[in-house]
Amino acid sequence: MKDAEVLQQFKDGCIRFWKWFKKIWKKYHLTKVSILSVLIVALIFSIYLNFLARAANVNTLQAGLEQKTSIVDVRGETAGSLYSQQGTFVELEAISPNIQEAVISTEDRRFEEHRGFDVIGIGRAAVRSVMAGGIAGGGSTLTQQLAKNAYLSADQTFTRKLQELFLAIEIEKHYSKEEILEMYLNNAYFGNGVWGVEDASLRYFGKSASDVSVLEGAMIAGMLKAPSYYNPIDNYEAAINRRDTVLSVLVETEVITQETFNELTQYGLELVNAYEEHNDYRYPYFFDAVIDEAINRYGIDEEDLLNRGYTIYTTLDQNYQQQMDMTYQQDYLFSQATDGTPAQSASAAINPVTGGVSAIVGGRGEYTLRGFNRATQMRRQPGSTMKPLGVFAPAVAQGYTSESILPDQLQSYGPTDYTPKNYHDQYLGEVTMNYALQESLNQPAVWLLNEIGIDKGVAMLKKFGIKIADEDKHLGSVALGGMAKGVSPVQLAAAYGAFANNGVRMDAHFITQIVDATGRVIVDNTNPKQTKVMSTAVNDEMNRMLLNAYSSEITPSGYRVAGKTGTTERADGQPGVTDQWVVGYTPDVVVATWMGFDDTTEEHYIDDIAVYGTGQIIHDELARILPYTTQSQFAVDVPVEEQPNNTSGFEFFDQFRDAAEPALRDANETIQRGIERFQDGLRAIEEDIRRFRGQ
């Protein structure tokens, strides 16, 4: 009984609410308000979509499709083009009517009549969507398909469909039907990595699009529905069935007769491949970096960049790049692990006067398109290459000179008792600053940074373009390069560029200008940012010391090169090196080279000192690159550094032995390899003799 009363009360409450709701609805005319609200929302949405369509700048569409995005080098010469979803663009007159009629009949019969959208087609698509319970394909005109291919994703969403419609209307305002058809046929995808009817005709039939027959034209039109499925290479039977469907449509539209249809459907199809893919992506790592800079620094959409016919003016020096590439083809220059795993390496060459990156190599081994670029994306500990930047340059700015005396003895610093050690744990008591830099002594460098204050070093590194994280604001990081994050070759080369450019660091960059297909400049970086790092007097003093610090063993004959080496020890404390750097520069070019393993393990590490490891790589690079420079000379002399008197003969012997051991080991390995090859040759000759006797 109680349940029945509760139910009756609920019913009465609902009735009272309904009467109240109807009264309020009538009183405030909510029907009209609802309709008006829907119309306002629709109007706002339409305005928004119309804005997007106009913002797409369709007046550049044709010019963008007709040409590929090209890369221009520092001398104004075309260096290549970016990979893209573009085929060989041909004019409509060079496309067979057999293709044109088949495509129009199949994809958009009222193409010549509508203004970008087809009401009948939209109605059919709406019915299919209702029956399918979601957005169904179809209903798009050729103009809408062109808009989708050129500007939008393939997602089947209501919003994308509306964007497509508004873009189609905008395209129809700017182009004739012939121009729209021409763009569509040149921009459509036909499977197997082929875009456009010209390349599709060559790929499947071995002929130009102008020579395609009715049968072949029907096959090309049929592929548009699902290129990966209906192309005759991947699914021959499905492609033939789809071709015959297109032929039946041609009968309906009276392009061919029933008799012709009956005859043509009796034939199969002979496939001939005369398509040659042109790979103009000549300098992969450099081009990758250009794309990344355009996207990340200037906000250009990746698909637009690749497919809209931009001209990108860059800092590339093809002479430098080709020479650097040749160095990286010399496998004998690079270390390998005991199990034969080759070490990785990366290099960057920068023009110190402009900051323009002239050449890069982002890795060794098989290249991966848009993969990891060690020249720009890698961050590794820079080791002692940090000493001139974070210690000696700020010290000279504080009044120290190359002849200033620094203590060189084992001592600890700070509350953690940080105790750096020199290489081989040898100490000379006192050394000049010039000698400390020349021999890359750790104790004098840390002592000096501690004296001038770590904040001075951090501030100077910031001017050099190297930001120090809070966790790295300690002596070992700033003085000795034991950073948590590290630097890239491009970043390090740009920092040293200040020494080569009278104390001014130019912002490192790959792009100087980007021009769209209509000739409009959309990016202008012809005046890159510059930072005054140090005075001319400080810079001259640093150059004197860095000329002295750069080993003559890795200096190409006939040139003066300044620079610094840097290594980082293995984390497990075992012998060997994790990162090995050399930076070498002249007033014309700065080259920074790194070698190591992506993952340092017990088996994978560098066991040579920098002079005999990365030093040999940069020696080869500079020997190839420097002849192409203007060969400007340093304006300073090199200080003469005498060996400190308190260095014993035993220490000299130890240093000589340590330096000679890697070279002797390499020589021994070379001799062993030579003997093995000689023995292989003898065995081959003996085998030839046996075969000859057998005959």
C-alpha cells in the first residue's frame, strides 16, 4: 500500500512539473528561442569555417602543387628538394581525355554544373550516414576531394566534411573547372607511393598520361576509391573488377557504347613499370634539420612545408657538406667496440661570422628518414671543451692572463669535498693558465672557477648559448663539463664561433628565408640574433691560448687551427671514455665533432684518447673543408710555453708512453689486418690455380 502511495505521489509531481514547464515554455516563447539559438550557433560555426577556408590562402594552391619545395644553398644554387606527396605535374592538355572522362563520370558527374558542392550527392551521403549510424564516405565533389587532399586529413568527421565544403566553395571562386580538374588529377594518390596521373601511368602502364587508352583510363579512375586496394599490383583481380565497374559507368554517361563495353571487358591488363623515382633529398641530415627548424622555430605546418612548393633559402655550403660526407665514408677513422660494434659520431660546421650552419652529419650507419639527428638533437656531456667557455674566458674577463700562475695540486672544494683529479693523477705544483689549458689540467681549472665564482662561469656560458640547469650549477659541471643534459655539436660549434668572430656569438641557424609558391616572403632570418660575449682583448687572449691548446697532430698541414678536446669518463669508473669531443676553428669555420656510443656499456666505450680518436676524424674533415674557405688568418700570435721545471723525466716518459700506446696499438692492428688480407689473397690465388688445373 505504501509503495502505491509513493508511486501516485511521483505521478502527481510529474504532472504538476509538466504543467508548469508548458506554462513557462509558452510564457517565454522558448520554441522561438531554441530555433534562434540553433540558428545563431550555425551562423557562428559557418563564419568560423568560412574564416578557416579564407585563411587557407587557396590562391597559392595551384602554384604550390606545380612545384616541389626546394632547398637553396648559401650561394643561391638549388641543392635539392624535400620529399613530398607530389608527382610529376603536367598540364591538362597532356592528360588523355580517356582519364578525364573516366574520373569525372565516376567521381563527380555534375562537375561542370555545381559550384563546389553537389546537393544531390550530399543528400545521398546523408542517407547512407543515417543507415550506417555514422559519417559515411561519398558525396564529395572533385573540388571537395581536392580540398581534402590539399588541406585536410582523411578523418570521416562532420566537422571535416564541413571544412571540406567551405574550402571547395573558396577554391571554385579562384579557379576555373579546367584548373581544378588539372590540380586534382595531379594531386591524387594511386598507390605504391605514386601521386598524380602522369606517374601513375608510367608506374602501371609504362607510358605517359597523354597516351592512356580507355581501358587504362578506367583502371586509373577506379583506383581513386581505394588506391592501396584497387591498384593492379597489389590486387589484380579487384582492380580488374573495379575497372569494369568504371566502364559500366562510362556506358551510363554515354561516353562509350554497350558494344564497346562488352568488347573491352574481355581483356586483361598488361602491367609495365617505366616509373623512375627521383630522390632529390641529397643531404638527409641537413634537410631534416631544415624541416625541424621551419616547423619548430617558425611554426610552419609540416604537410604544407613538404607539399606547397616553398623555396627555402639556407646556410648550406655544398662544398663543406660533400667533404664532411666523404670523411664519414672512411670507416677506418672511427672506433669500434671489442665485439665489432661501430661507434656513433656526429659533426657540425658553422660559419662563425653569420652563425649559419654550413654542414652537418647526424650519425653513422643506415639513415632513417626524419630520424634521430645527433648533430642537432643529441645532448651529451661536453667534457673539457667547457673549460675555455665556463672558466678561462670569464677568468680573463676578470683580469687573469695566459701567464697567470695557477696552483696544480690535489685539493678538495666545498662542503661535499669535491676532489677532481688530473689525467693520470699527476700534479706539477704550479702552472701558467696557458699550460693548464694546453694540457687540459682539471685541478687548475676547478681552482680558478672556484676563485672567480661559479656564477661568473654560469653567466658566461649563457652568453655562449649554453644554459646551465640548477642541478648543474656546481664546479664539476661548469668547469669540467659533467652536465646532466649536455650539448649538441651544433650548439658547441656555435659557442666556439664567438672566439672566431671577435667575441660575438651569432645565433646558429639553418634557414635564412622562406618564400611561398607565389613569391611572398613568409620567413626572413637574414639578420640573425647576435650576442656580444667578450671584449676584443679578452677574445684575443683566448685565441692565443686555444691556438696553443689545439694539437699539431690533428692540424692539417699548412693551416693554423685553434680549439679544444674534451672527454668524459665512464660512469662505472672503469677505463675508457663515454664521450669524446674535438672542436677546431679558424676565422672562417668552426667544426665540432663527437664520437661515442648511444648507450655506453661494459663492452661499448671509446678506448682512445681524443687526439687519436675523434681527433683523426676532425683532422680529415678540416683537411677537406679548409681549402674551400677564404683562409683568413688569426690576428694573434701563439704564446711559447715551456715545460714547467718541476716535471721529472719519469713524468715525461710516462706522458710519452701514454700518448704512444694507442698509436702503437692501432699500428699493430693495421699490420694484423694487412697480414690477414694478404693471406686471404694467397688462398684465393691457390683456389684459382686449383680450378685452372681442374679444367
